[in-house]
Amino acid sequence: MDATTELADLLEGKGSRRYGLSDVNQLQHALQAALLAEQAGCNAALITASLLHDIGHMVHNLGENPAEEGVDDRHEELGRAYLAALFGPDVTEPVRLHVPAKRYLCATEADYFARLSPDSVLSLKLQGGPMSADEVAKFRASPHAAAAVQLRRFDEAAKIANLQTPPVVHFLPYVRACLRG
């Protein structure tokens, strides 16, 4: 089985899990995020990262919503680790940094916290809350900070019940274009 088929099977198989406290499941959330990236004219790497940003939720055995149990599943790190054998940093770093991007935006945009979904508010507490000034400076210095912030914005917007999206297969050409050698 090739890598794109394996990723598609994972998304379609474990993607039926509930996505936190929202009205969409993991697959719907992934497809909506990828669609938003595609509609924004993003490159293949950011579309791929948007599709796969929450893959870490699908490769652990902590249940559908560990945050409700007071557990930070560190899905951003699990996702990066899972994807690192297949993709370079243009895909894996926005995945790893999409949680720090939430913390960053909460620290730097006065109205961002108010726009978070209930599940993002819950997980934010477990993830360390808004960044300190030192953390903000360190985050901004990352070469992938801008992509991570863009991904974060897609992530927050990708929670619309019953939104029609293309299927996973539609996004696989972007995924294939980003695969290592």
C-alpha cells in the first residue's frame, strides 16, 4: 500500500470519531480545513498540512476527546512524528506548530480568544494558555510561524456541520506532490 492510500484509509477509517465538542467528525474537520486552504490559494504543502493537521488524534488510543478528561493528547507532536517519515518540514512544521499558533494568536490578537470554539478553549488550558512575551518572540522567529498561523485559522473555521466538501481523494494530488523522494 502506498503512503497516500494509507493516509486516506486512516482519515476515512478513524475520521468518523467525534471532533472534540463540535458538530463535525475528524474527517469532516480535515476536509474542511484542506478546502479552506485550497480556496485561499495555498501551496500543496499547506493544503496537505491542513488536511493532516489533526492526524495525531487518529494515531493515539486516548479516546475521542481526552481534553474532557483533563488530558493534553499532544496531538500536534504525535502528528508531526507520524508524518515525518513521509514529508519534509513544509508539511510537518505547520502541523507541529498549529497548537502553539493558537496560543500565539490568543496572546497577540485581543479578540481571538472570544472566537475559539468551546473545545479549543478547553484544550487551550491544557496546552499552556496564551503565550508569554518570550514565547511569542520565539514563535515569531520560526520559519514556519506564518504557515502555522494560517493553518490555525483554517482549523478554527473548519467546524461547520453538514458543509459539503470534496472527498479525501480530491486532495491526494497535493499529498503526493509533498511526499519525500
